[in-house]
Amino acid sequence: MAETTASTVQSADGSTSPKDTRGALRGGKAKGVTLGLDIAPYALRIAVMERSGGRTMLRTLREAPYPPQAGPGSAGFAEFLRMQISAVAGSTNPDIWVLVPTAEADLWRVRIPKVPKKRESETFCWAIKRDKSINEAEQLLDFEVQGEVLDKGIPKLQAIAYTVPRKALKRSVDMLRDAGFEPAGATIPPLALQTAIRSTDLARGSGTCASVFIGRGWSRIDVFDGDNLVMSRGIKAGLGSMVEELQAAYSMPAVAPQPAEDDVPVIDLDMEATDHAPTSLDGVDFELEVHPEEPAPAAPTPAPATELTDDEAKALILARLLGESIDDNAPGAELSTDEVMALIRPALDRLVRQIERTFNHYVNAEGGDAVRRILLSGQVAASAPIRNFLCEQLSLDCGLFDPLASSTLASAETAPPRSEARRMEFNLPAALAFSDTATTPNLLRNYAQRDRDWQAARQARIIYATFLAAIALLGGVFGWQSMQESAVQTKLDAVNRQIAAYAPPINEQLLLKMASQVQNKQRDLKALARKYEGLAVLREVGTLTPESVKIRQLDLTLGAEAAPKKDKRARRARNTEPPRLLVLEGTIPDAEESRDSILASYIVTLQSSPLFSDPVVHSRELVGRGANTGLHFILHVNVER
């Protein structure tokens, strides 16, 4: 199987030549191997990157032209693709990102008022479908939220929206699946370049910059605001236009007819064809070309001496502009680099005008900042004369869109190609190799799938938070119970220490002895209480009797001693004994209107005493005459035991 590689690119047999990222800003993949796959028209290109310790390292670059009967869409392509991926993957299981090269993709900016996170998707979808008619059965709709912007002083959310034909996506994914591999992601060229911008230092500190890809039949202009893609436009101008200009100029007769001095130019409105080119954000472009009126009939023009074929013209351009080899006897080999540049100048002028129109549209119609720097890509972009010409005509700083030459790539055994032209051919697979789901919009997981994943993750977070709260609550209860248990155990230990320190040890005999001692002590206390009960009654009466009440006589009857509980006969005899009674006889010599109230108050005071109960007025009468009149009373009061 035939296969060619660059001098520093891994070849088909696996041999290799001698020998401060920005992805972290978006929380890119921290570790792993990613394989970028570009199924180009004439060859398969693969780039493999490995992330480890916050650094990205180039592991492999591989280019394999398609063998006969094994191109994309053929029966043998699946086996060819499987062999090539297996050769570079080895024993690893890399995340494979595949490019979806479609000319029908459409990208545009969308802005909405600030809404809660859970409402962003539906609000962006409503705004997108309000402005554009999208058939989601045929087109895949997705968008990437880029953050908050100020729109006329009003904070809004901005997103880049894009549609891709589902057939194109399915075709690219099915080719990979037919080879036995499941893709981790798929994206389109502008979004792949955005990943390279975010993952390297290509546009660091440049503000608004633009990537200009000069292809074979068409070119693409992508405008980046910082590390966000904000505009993408395809134009029908590229290496093919240069080839056509070179063919026309080289085959031109030696003597060309000159227009008459009084010929009036005629303006011809030529609408540039947009077939097979990405849809422009600013619609179809019109180009005004000025042609002189046809001159009066002249003598027949001589036939061209030599005509260049497409391949000969292309080879001549690449030889003079990129330094590739060419046969000295080949048609046009006598032309110098300056002469070739002069002959393809009209094609370059048209390219410059399209770039200027795109930048003006972005500034005037889109309200963006002026582009400060241009990053060129494509095979002919490696030509210093073309870069110098574009820089001079656009008055801008021009450089190469060259992620493989970025200082953010860690040193590796596989070195990028030395040739700038060769590195340009690996821009897209290298950009894909930088990809991950956090940095690169993934066509396999559009907004609907991301919303489902977000809802599932949100529910998982709620369940997890509830679980943690329950664990914290149970932990608090367990801690409180442990503290309570510790406090009770401390008291129990203290009691046990007291018991252990007590001598002699407690037993039944000791308890019976102590109970007997307590009973004897209680009996002694009761004997003392009976002995001094009369004195206690007299003291209580003296304390409770006010000065307005004069006690004349006090009789106290306490009765016999209480019988033990077991002596039933004594208790029956005790029930027949007279009650314990206190008889108080006294007078109240106060004014007539207060005598009864004083007596009532005295009775209530006696009732409140713990020694007395149920005081009863036995008699009540007035005694004496005149000023010596007083209230004489006799009270019977029960004495409590």
C-alpha cells in the first residue's frame, strides 16, 4: 500500500524522525490521549495528542494517501481506516474526534437577555428559531454560550449558533463506526480552529483576530473575539483562482488589442457563486468588475504559443511560492517568483477585497471591534511573498495559524514537520487533537443532550446534598447521644468508685443492719417530737396570733401515742380515743366595725398552718360596756399528727 509522509511525520511503518496552555482556562481535559481525524479529499490525516500534568504533548502525526479502490465511500475504506487508526493508537484507547467537512454549515451570533441557567437553552432556541427557519429533521441545531456581553449598555448573553446537515454528520460518523471505532466527538472546521485558539497561544493578547484559510477551490474567513468564534464566512477564492489567473495570463497573446481612447467602461454586476462554499453570515456578496467595451474589429489575434494545464499551473505556483522542485523544461519554468506573483495578482486582489468586506461587515453591521491580526492557513499561506502581499494590502499584522509550532506544546519524541507548508496541512487534525467536551462544541452532544445531562447532574447533586444533610444530622444526633452517654458513664464511674472505696463491702446483712439503725433513729425522732409537741403548738399559736387578738386561755389535748401498724387491737382502741384538739379562748377589744374581720383573718391564718386544721368558732359574744366592749370567742382547732 502506497503511503507518503513529511520528513518529520510518522510514516506508514511507524518510524519517526529525530527528534502555558489556554485550555486550562476552560477546564479542559486534564489527562488522556486524543486522536484528531481529518478525512480529506486526497489523503487521511491523523494527529494524536497526550495530556498529562497540565501539558499537551504531540505523540503522532500521520498522513496516508488513499490507495486505489480504498477512498472514502468505497468498500475498502473501512479496513484502510481501521489499519491507520490502529497503527497510531497502539495499545491506548484514545478519544477520537472526527471532522465534519461540510460546505452547508451555517454559523451566526445570537444574543438574549440574561436569564437563569435553567432557562438559557429554551430562550436561545426560541431566539434562534425566531430569526431563522430550521428544519431540525434535516439539520442539526446547536449553540455554544460564550458569556455575558454589553449590547448598547445592556448586559446580555451571547452564543454562537450553528446548523449542520445531519447527513454530513452521519456520513463522517458512520465511516468511523464501520471501521470499528466509536467517536468521542465530531465538529466542523471553524469550531475546530476555535479549539486550537483556546488551547494554544496563537491569539493570546491579540484581541480580535481572524483566521484566513486559503484552500484549493475556496477560502474561509473566521473572526475570533478573544478565544470565541464570532463570525465565519466562505468565499470562492483560493489556489484554484490563482491557477486560473496564471493560465489565462500565460496563454495570453503577445500583442493584445488595445481599447480605443474614447471607449466608455461598462459596469458588469457579477454575483459570486456560492455553491460548495460555507454559507456567508452576511449573505451573498456582489463584486463589481469593470470591463471596457469591446473594441472595433481588428486583425485576428495570433494563437497562444503555449497553454498551461491545471496541474502544470499549480506546480508552477507551488514551485515559485513554496520552493518545491520543478523540471527546468516544464512550461512556465522560465518565470521568476515576482513574475508569478504579478500574474496571479488579480486573484490575490479579489481575496483582499473579500477579506476587507468581511472585516467591514463585522465592524459596521455586527458591531464588533476592528480586527488587529490575521492568522493565515492553507498550503499557499506558507508562502512568504503571499503573506507579505496580504499584510501590505490589509495593513495588518499577519502570521501563520500554526498550532504545531505553539510554545504551549511540550517537547516530544515526534517533532512537527520543519516545513511550514507541511504543518499547514495538519492544522485541522491537530486542532481536533486538542479537543475535549469542555472546550470544543460536540455535534454528537447538542444542546438537547446537554440539557438532559445537566438535569440529570442537577438531580444527582440534589440527592447527594440531601444525603450529606441526612448524614450530618445523624452524625449530630450520634454525637449528642455519645456526649450524653459519656456524661452518664462519668457519673456511674464516680458512683462505682465510691462503692469500691466503701468498706466494708455492702451485703444483705449490712443493709438489714442499716435499716434497723434508720428505724431506731426515726423512733427516737418521733419520741422527741411527742415530747416537744406541746411546746411547738404554743410557739405556733404565739407566732400566728396578731396583737389585736388577746388569748385568755389555751387548752391542748394531744391524746395517746399512735399504735404500730401491726397492732390491730391497739389501733381499734386508738380510734375510740378523743381527737387531738386545741381550744383557744380570747377577746378582740378593737372597734366594732373591725372585730369580725379580725376574727375571720385569724381563723384563715390558723387554717394555713401545717400544724392545725379545721378551726371552728365554738362561741362568739360581746362582753363589757361602753368603751370597754370587746368580742369574746372560743375556737376549737384540730392538731395534726
